[in-house]
Amino acid sequence: VHDGKAADNASFKAQVSAAPATSGGVTGVVFEDKNGDGKFDAGEGIAGASVSLAAVSAAGFVNPALTGADGAYTFSDVPAGAYNLTVTAAGYIGAPPVALTVSPGQTVAVPSIALAKKVGPVDVDESLYLPMIVR
């Protein structure tokens, strides 16, 4: 800091402290299990799936994102709290909602979510799914 006065050799110290984190993150992958092994493998990611993170409470934070070419998605700066994560993709049957809790300064790694291709004109009633809970 210089105040325009010459020959003053006093030192100046500033202390900066960061505010505690009030938000966290959520990350995961959406895929089509092409080989039926029940786990995500390279080349199985579903690009362009819509992932929505909606608060369970009425004062909800909603932030839809699209998955990348590898099926991955990331939400950052998510306010701490309880959420439901839902996934939809054209040509696929939706997965059950995932209930999760975001803690300040933490990133929740959601287990990979597999979607099944729609077959024919009849869809499964997705409202019959039970939610998966991640803690």
C-alpha cells in the first residue's frame, strides 16, 4: 500500500480469512449398460441426458444440466441441503429419483445411473420406482 508520502518504511500486513463453505457439489455418470454387466464401462455414457437436482424442501434449488459425451455431469456451488436427483434422456426409460444430502465443502459422488432403452410404443410407468438414497 502506498499513500503517496515518501520515506515511510513502515510495513503493512493484511490478514484474509475465508468464509466457511456453505455449498458443495454433486457429480456422477449416466449410462446405458450395453454389455449387461451392471456397471459403467468406457463407451457406455449417454450424452445429452438431462440431470435435475431439485430440493426436497419448498425453498428449492433447481439446476438442470446436460451430460457430456462420456455421460458425466457435475453440479457445483450447490447450497447445503437435501435434494432429489432425476435423470431423463430421449429414447430411454427414466431412472428412479436419487435422494442425496449435500454438505458444505463436500462433493457427493452419486453411483452411476443406468438407463434402459425404450422398446416400442409402450413405456414403463416410471412413477412406480422407489427412490434410491445416497448418504
